[in-house]
Amino acid sequence: MFGPQSPFVMYDEELKSITAVIEKLRRESNSKVIFLVDKNGQLIASVGETGHLDTTSLASLTAGNIAATGGLAKLIGEKEFSILFHEGEKDNLHISIVGGRVILVVIFDQRSSLGLVRLRVKRASQELDQIFADLARKTAEVEKSGGLRGPFAEITDDDIDNLFR
């Protein structure tokens, strides 16, 4: 699928599908918040009680957490740890890697349980993996056909430099 550095374009159709999957996961797992983050630390989508959270920092720190535990995994001979769990006094974090490219973060409290979250995450991960596989194919087809063409396609780096001189 996607390598950690390969760029992809998120289309509105896929974003709506992703949001629907994670909203369903939030309801079925009785979670407070769900985030989907790129391994590079970019927030892709979020649902739930996000008003009190710094979503940018959460996305970045989650990607850093995955990178750090990836280093630990390699030290003990593992490829990666695909699921992480952090238990707090009030809230818990369940973090999983979906499709090798994106990170699914579920924040839940005593209204739910780790078992329920793990069960629901497994099903949602399969759905998300399919959406991202379709997105990878779509992106590859667009690149094969000459890439995205838009009103700014002909603007070069030199044009931008000249504009700001």
C-alpha cells in the first residue's frame, strides 16, 4: 500500500467514507474521541469530543509515539508494534496502525472497555484498510494519466520565487 513517505491525495469521497467508518466505530465502541493520523503526523480525520483537545499536537505526538515504539520493536527483533494501549486515571488510549500507513487513535473512558474497543477497532480497521487500498489505486491511476491538473499546475518554483522578490 502506501509507504511512509509516499504522498497521496485525499479525495472528498474517501474522506466522507473514512469519517463514516470512524463515527460508527466511536458509537459502537462507546468511545469519546477517534482520530485518524498519517504516520507523518498529519491529522486526517477526527470525530467525537474534540473541542477541548489540541488535535494538531495529538496527531504529531501520536506519530512520534509510533516511531519511538517502532525503534523499540526493532531492538527486540519485531517489525513494529501494531497496537499500543495507554491506561490513564480517567481516559485510555488505544492506538493501532491501519494498512501500514495510518494510525487509528481511540480515546475512551470507563463507559467502555478495552475488549470492546479492540473488537470494534478490528472491524473498522478492515474497512479503513479497504478505503486506503482503493485510494492508493486511485492515486496511482491519476499519476499514471499525467497527474492532477488544476489552475496552478503550470506554476514553477521559479515563478513563486519571482512573485516574492
